[in-house]
Amino acid sequence: MANALLSIQMIPKAENGVDTYPLVDEAIKVIDESGVKYQVNPLETTMEGNLSELLQIVEKMNEKMVEKGCASAISQIKIFYKPDGASMDQLTEKYR
């Protein structure tokens, strides 16, 4: 059972005016390949899983930005941690 939600906004620093949207797509691809449940939103992507696994995914996302030629990247994250279970559906069900 998932014990955390982690929302991330990846802001890659690209050189020479390079469009950053393809880089953000690469970051989201890292999440997709991880197999965790996630939802892409306009300003951030939210993942659901175990906190340690989600933090490892964030690390891989940052590594991917460097691999793709970024000098640096900012990862703005928010974490909801609940040891007995956390899910996106539970937090948003009253709005659906």
C-alpha cells in the first residue's frame, strides 16, 4: 500500500534558449517507466507510492536532466506522508 503522495514541478535550466518542454517530457517519462501511479497536472505531476521509492524517482529525474544536457534543474516538491496509507483518490474523492 502507498504511504505517500509526492508532487513535483521540474524546472530544467537549458542552455541557449532551448525549449524546456521536451525536457519536462523526459522527466515525466522517468515517472512513467517507474510503474508508480501518477497524474500529470498543468503545473506539476503527482505520484503515489512509498516515500523512499518516490524520492528515488526524483533523483532519477534530476539525473535525466543532466544526461539531456541541462547545467542544472530545480525540483519543487510537496510530500503528503501517511504511514497507514495515502492515495490521490482518497484526497480528491469529494470533488469528483
